[in-house]
Amino acid sequence: MSAAPAPTPRPRPRTSLGRVLDDLGATLLDAVRGVEEPGAAAEIGGVVIHDPLDAPVLPPRALVLGVGVESPDRVVALLDELGRAGAVGLVLRSPVPLTPEVEAAADAAGVALLGLGRGVPWAHLAAMLRSVLAEGDVAVTEEETLGGLPSGDLFAVANAIAALLDAPITIEDRSSRVLAFSGGQDEADPSRVETILGRQVPERYSRILSERGVFRELHRTDRPVFITPVEGGEDAFSMPRVAIAVRAGDEVLGSIWAAVPGPLSEERSAALGDAAKLVALHLLRVRAGADVRRRVRADLVSSALEGGAGAREALERLGLAGQPLVVVAVALGGTAEDAASYAQERQRLGDAFALHLGALQARSAAAPVGDTTYGLVPVPADGSGDPDGIDGEERALRIAEDFLDRVADRMRPVVGVGPVAHDVAGLVHSRLSADRALRVLRDGSGERRAARLDDVQVEALVHELRDLVAARGDRPTGALARLLDYDRRHQASLVETLQAWLDAFGDVSAASEAQFVHPNTFRYRLRRVAEVGGIDLRDPDQRFAALLQLRVLGPFPSH
């Protein structure tokens, strides 16, 4: 019996300059020129460090690190070489000398220019670029290392630093949350034990350190800072501390804290400084890995929702193929006042929804697509197997309502729920239905915060009619046009009167109360509506036509 042929290995997917900037741009890189060109969206073939004395062989579409290339003349010459070699981009130390000659050379060569932030080591950039490119292969089995330690294993790093300093170590983020710690914490004081158990520096100690200016000094220098003990009871920290900020360029990523008997020697201070650089690499690696995993999941969710040839494979990779799904769409309501804070709130809301959904449905998937976070929720078909006997759509709605009850009201979230989908085409329909429901809720005209399309279908149709008439430039006609013209010329309120009467189903008492006028005054205005508009309010067709125009073409300014 012959052996089955080995499967052909799939080529490792690479990433583009746009993806690199998304993952690393906020910390390391700035787009200078050519990144928005169509060619910059293609895959990067590899990362190469430029050596003027021994020119390296460039892979196709290489991203080249121009270490030491500063003068405009050298930049122009290097761009010409890279253009002939088919490189995709050149990274230079900021500020990049963007002279007219450099711009022309970059454009002619078709090579994008990127700037590396001041103070960011080239070694940081090279390590992070290679790790981001490697993340394209989801099935990577070769363990990556940084500084001889497993990449991203902060606990191994903490233990290594503890061995160097002979002191228990914690690695913390900028909010004093403990990311990792070494062994030997029992040799420290009670405050360190409390910090480890809570994975967070207690607020009372953070306040004391802040009042003493420790954090300000820590963020201002790249040298270790010695902190004397704080007496204040048996739970106060009685051992001195030495801390050093962990930086990537100008950005403070976190800090390293050692509980020590006294100030460090020069040798150990230097060792701690070197350790901070290593920790920065690991923290950047953890950040890039998390960002890439987030992006991969977002790409898979987006492919599944869009349908087409890649949808089935995306569902298989998400572990959701072959089962009924409901699309749940979550977004912030209202409008954005500040773009930066709105983006943060949107990401926080998406993360909270993904966590909530994962806790309730282990095999679900959630990811942001545009300004909306979509959840793919597996449900029993037709309520079979559900303990409450409800159908899948109702079950998803309950999950959405439970999420809204738990999340803060300040985030103003709204949730649209689609119908149950049994195949790829049904999933696309479920997404469109959830989007239509979500749009109605984001309009904010009612108190409802979660809805299925069935619950708001009429409102959704009105929104779509408004889109249609806006695209065609339609204007009010007939009776409504005459009433609007009269109101503009006489500063009257006949349109408001008609609107109130229709909303009240012809109840003059309710309509006049809503308009804060006497019923007799309202009746007089209603007669003027009929006279000026030429409308028979007893005719149901004419009433419907007026109501539809008011809903679709309004709102109209009051006078």
C-alpha cells in the first residue's frame, strides 16, 4: 500500500506596509511618502539591513532598513538602487530629509519611505518587523526567542532579571498592573505579597509613590530610581525598591521593580538598564502578537460576513462551519464628539462584547469590522436543545440585552440582532438584517437599545426611503409643499399642526396638548391646514400621503 503524498505546504502569508504601520506605527514608525500608493498594499518579501560596504542580496519586495543613511544625496542613490531591485520600502531615521530630489527619487523608484522614531533602536525595529511578518503564518511551530528567552515569556524574563540582581522582581505596565513576577517574592515585604496576589499595586501605595514624585522621576530618566521605604503600619513596604522605566523610543511601556536591601552597585544598575531594553522587546512582541491575532480574527469574521469564495474557509478556521449562526452587531450610539476618545470607547466596547460573548458561548467569534463589532453566535436550530425552548434569534437577543445590562451606560451601546443563518448566504442576510436594525437604534429616536429587524422593520424602511429620496434629490410636493411655503412666508406652524394631528390619530385634545395650545386654537389651525394645503383630511389616501412625506422628507424647520 503506497503512502499518501505529503500535502503541499501552503506559502507563508506575508503582510503589507499598511499592516506594519497599523501594528507598529503608533510606537516605532511614521509614514513619510508613498505608503498610500497602490504598490504599498502588496506583500513584504522580507526585512534587510542596508550595508553600503557589502550590499546584501534583496528578496523580492524587501523592506530595507537604511541604518546610517542620512544625507539627501545618499538617500537618492539608495532609492535608485532599491527601485531597480524591486524593494517595497525604505526605513530611515527621523527626521527623514524629504527634499524635492528625495521625493522625486522615491516616486520614480516606487519605494515607500518610512521614518523610525528618534531614540528607537534599530534592533527593536528589526526584531518587531520580523515577528510581525512571522505572525502571518498562523501555524508557526518554531519557538522564537529574544535575548535567549522565549519570545513574550515575561515570567522567564522576570526570573532572569531576579538572578542578575539577586532580588525579587515584578514587571508592571503603565497603570501599575503586574504583568509578570519572579520567584522569591516571600523574601520581600507584605506590600509586595499583596501586589502579587492582586496583580495590581494597591491604590494606597500608588498614591504615596505619586505624591513623592516617584512616577514622575521614573518616566523622566532612563536610569534606575531608588525608592526609600514607606513606614505606615505593618502592611507598609519596609524594603527599599529600585525601579526603571521600560521604553520603546519616547514611549514608556511599563517598568521593572526590584525589592532590594539597598542601592544597587554600578554593575547591577547597568545590568538592570540592559534588562529594561530586553523587556521592551518582549513587551513590543506581546503587543504585536496580540494585535496580529486580533487582526487575523477580524479578517476571518469579515470574510465570513461578506460571503463569497473565502467565507466557508473562514468559518472553518473560526470553528463555526456547519452550524446555525446568528449575527449580533454592536456599536456606539450617538455621534462622535472627539475622534480619539470615540475610537477608544469603540475598542473598549468591542473588547467587552467579545469577552461577554466568549464567556457565554465558548465557540463564538467576535471582531470589529469598521466601526461595528460583529459577533457570530452559534445557536440550536429552531430552539432544539435550548433549555428554555426559545429559538436562536430570541436567544441571541437575550445575550445582547444581558450584555447591555452589564456594560456602562456612558458607552451608549446599541445592538442589532439578525435572523438565524444555516449557510453562507443566510449569514450575509443575517449581517444585513443586524445592520438595518442597528441603524435604527443608532438614530436614537427611541428608548430601545437592542432589537431584531422584525422589531424595527418599519423604521428601517423609512430610513432606506430617506436614502433613496436624498440620492434622487426629491422635494415635497402637493399639499405638503403648499403648507411649507405658507409657513415660510407667514411664520406659521401649519406643518407642525398637521404632524401633531396625524401622530395623535386625529385626537384633537391629545394633539393640542402636545402643541401646548387650546383645542379651539388647534381646530382653527387644522381648518387652515385643509384650506391652504388643499387636502381632504377625511380621505385616508391623502392622510397617508401626507404622513409618508413628513416621515421621509422631514424633519422640517419649525417657525
